[in-house]
Amino acid sequence: MPEPRTILFAAFEPSGDILAARLMAELKRREPTLRFVAFGGPKMQAAGAELLEQTTEHATIALGVLGEVQNHRRRLKVLGEWLAKNDIAALVPVDSPAANWSVCKQARRHRPSARIVHLVCPQVWGWATWRVRRLERLSDRVLCLLPFEPDWLGERRVPGVFVGHPVYEHGGAPPQPVTAEGLPVDASVKLALMPGSRRSELESNWPTMHAVYAQLHAEVPGLRGVVALRDPADRAVFDKVVEEAGGLPEGIGVVAARTEDVLAWADVSFVKSGTSTLQVAARGVPMVTFYNASKAAWHLAGRWLISTPTFALPNLISEWQGDGRAVPEFMPHFGDPGPLADALRPLLTDPEARAAQRTALARVGSAFASVDFANASADGLLEVLDPPGTPARNNG
């Protein structure tokens, strides 16, 4: 019987904890003897990983940038010492390329025969495209969550495979029953507001969302809003930002860890750009998305680093399909609430406008219809570990 194989995972965000745990569960189902070791979080640990360190809950946010750099250097020292004593079949870096490039270098240095399979393609197609050369050196395959990424990577000699996205599992249906308990029942028009979870995102984007909602609440009869925070731990940061912005506008509530409930309740969503736009698209909720940026930083560096005129994930997929943009996006945005209110107003007041966007979002979802994330990502990893022609392993 062959020796059990060890796969090292490295995730540094809560979203990465979720993705890695789903992949681990499917790998364990197929090969029960696999050993998982990780920089990761509670979901990975529950899936069977031995944690070298808890790294996904932003426990070091108070350290600031310098403190986090020093903390990461310490982690790399721990990793190097561990790799010097332990062999691995593969490293799976999960998203967070800024942290994971150095992890990949450690694996190449200490275990050069180990395969490196990235779970989530770094957005090298969107900004700082020269990073693709680093990806070429530090990967054997990329498991891509977006359908256009493998073609883009292939043109640059980086092997990638589309593995779908967890938000489109079960055909885009919510992963569990939702409940409207605690959500406004007296609303004739319902707006979900999703400002992000990082302190910097909340500080940058919430004041604009506040101003947009206040304007629309005065114009649209029966409008009610609910802010959907990712985690209860985000509430303290959000409350501080709200206080600085002058309090919550009239007719708005706040919930945490209930995004699926809020999306099931909402008619329209106002979303900070990012992965959350794909979650909203999968649920078929019409949206407007934006991201505030510093005008000075944008003109100094951002416009030279960014290589795409489109940022929102549903729009990138829709354009790849040849359909143009599916949703209004404002990126970079510099804080003016007027254009955002103008984009939201027809969605809030015109059922035909909402229906048209739902049709566009359904078309986006069709790109994911035949790809199951857990199965496809496990296939993509195991094909690298066991290329065609490799004798079958006895996993009993």
C-alpha cells in the first residue's frame, strides 16, 4: 500500500477557508488516506486539516501593515522549518496572491518535486498583468473560478482549468432554506446594501451608500433597506463607520451572517464590487455595483496598473459571452452619490427594468450550469498528482 500523501493548503481569507474546505471534503471522499496540513481556518480544520496556524480570521488586523508583514515573515519561517522535515505531494495556495507568492517560493525551495495548484486565479488579467510571469514560474495548474480565465492563461503558457464557483452550486439556489425573520415586512420596495467587510472598504464605501440610500428613500415610496454584513464580528467596525457618517438613514436595518436571507428578501441590491457581486448574480437579484477609490491614487498609479475597462465579475463574464455589460458598474468611483442613485432608481421603480437585468444575470449563470465546483476542483488537482497513465492507487 502506498504511503499516505500530504497536501499543504495556504489560505489567508475567510472566503479561502470556505473554498479550501469544500475541496478537502471531496478529496477526502475520494482518497480517505490523504493528509491535509494548512495555514487556514475553522472550516478547513473541520474538514480534516492540521493547522500550522489560524490565518483566515483577520486576528492580526490591529497590528497594522508593518505588524502583518512581520507576522507573515514569522509564518514563512515556521513553514520553512516544517517543509524541511515533511514531504508534500502538492501545495494548494488559495486566493490571496500577495501572501501566497512567498509560500509558493518556500515550497519550490524545500520540496521542488511538489506540485503547486492554485485554487482561484490571481486577477492578473485585470491589473499588473506582468504578475502572470510569476504565476508561470510558481504553478503547475490554476483552478479557475471564472470561465474566461483558462483561455487567457493558456495564451500566456499557464495551464488552467475552469472548475465553476460555489455560489452556483445547486443551480444557483441558496445552499439552505432561508428565513425572512427580522427583515422588514412593511416594505413595498426592498433594497439590500452590501458594503463589504474590511474596515477600509466600510470607511471608503459606506458614506456614499448612506448618501445614495437617503436620497432614494426620500423619492421612492415604501423603500426599505437592509445592510448585509458578512460576519457578526464586522458589526463593531460598521457601527463606528456609521457613527462617523451621522448615523443610519431612516428605514434601514442591519443584519450579519444572513446574506442569503437578505438576498431572498430583496428586490434590488446595491453592492460593493467583488466576489459578492457573483453571489448576488447567482440569486438573480438586480444590482448596481461600485467601488470608491482615491482620485489622487487612481491618477498616480491605478490607471497605469489596471488593464481592463470592466471590473464587475458578472460583467466580465457577460462580455466574454458576447452580451455586453449585465449590470451598471461604477469603478473607480470617487464618491458622488448622484450617478449611483440614477442607476438604482429605475431598478427600484420599474419592474420591467428588473426583469431585463434578471434575464441578463440568468445568461451569466448559464456559464456555470454544467460545472460542479467540488468535483471539478478535485478532478483538476488529482489530474496533476496522478497524470493519465499513472497506476491506480489503493486508497482503501
